[in-house]
Amino acid sequence: MRRIVIIGFMACGKTTVGKYLAEQSECSFVDLDSFITNSKGRSPAEIIQTNGEALFREIETLALRDVLQDREARVIALGGGTWTIPANRTLVALHDCLSVWLDVPFELCWQRISANEFVRPLAPDHEAARARYDSRRSDYALAGHHLTVSATDSVKTIVDQIRRHSRH
């Protein structure tokens, strides 16, 4: 199986799908946001709130490079904005990873974002989140595989589709 990088908007299910995919494929999984939290001692949200989004994106690119250099990392869930940075897309391509966009409707993402007490500094309210969602779609569309996901799709169904596609 090719290495797989899962992309998509906040709360679209990248980590949940990535963990299950890695489990089913009997390989290792890395969540980039967790990797950053563990290596920096602060979450992406804390870094963004304290130092701004621009510095966070620099930290994120360096973290992505480190994760991709580890050949053991077979399934990688990116942060919602990671894919929007051209250098990050180049890194993924240079490491011959299959990028999979989990295209989840905005309202489903927003339900998940607003149901969580965890504050997302880049989605402070419905309007700001919607604007960010809309602005990122053209970047997400550059993924190697586009997977339209509905609220009724199970994690197993999504993972089965990714596994089928990754064999081609």
C-alpha cells in the first residue's frame, strides 16, 4: 500500500479515518497536529493564539517534513490547513504519497466543531468557518483522490473506499 495522506477541513474525520485505516492496514498512523503538540509542548491552537497563523504554518511544514522522512509513518492525517500551503503539497508529492480528500459537507463539519468545547481559533464562528471552508476547497481539489463523504457514511465504508483506491 502506498503511503496515504488524509486531507480535509476541520472536523471532517481525518484522524478517525486515519487511525482506522492504519489499523485495518496493519501499519503506523501519525496525526500531524498531535505530532506538533508532542514535539512543541503546545497544541496548534495554542501556537496560533500565541504566535499567529504564519508562524504555526512554518512549524507545521517542518513537522510534516519530519513525519514524511519517517518511512514507518504509512497513514498521515494532516491539519485542516496543511494542504493549502504549496510547499506542503510538494513535500507530499516528493514522498510519493497518495493524498485523499475527505470532502465532508460544511454543515456536518460545523456541527462537530460547535459540539466540541475545544476552541478552534481559525473557526471562531459559523461565518468565519464557512469562509475558510470555501476558500480551501480549491486547494483540497488538488488531492490525488477525492472522496465525497456524507453524514451516513460509516468510518468502515470510507476506509474501504480508500483502501480500494490505494491499490490502483
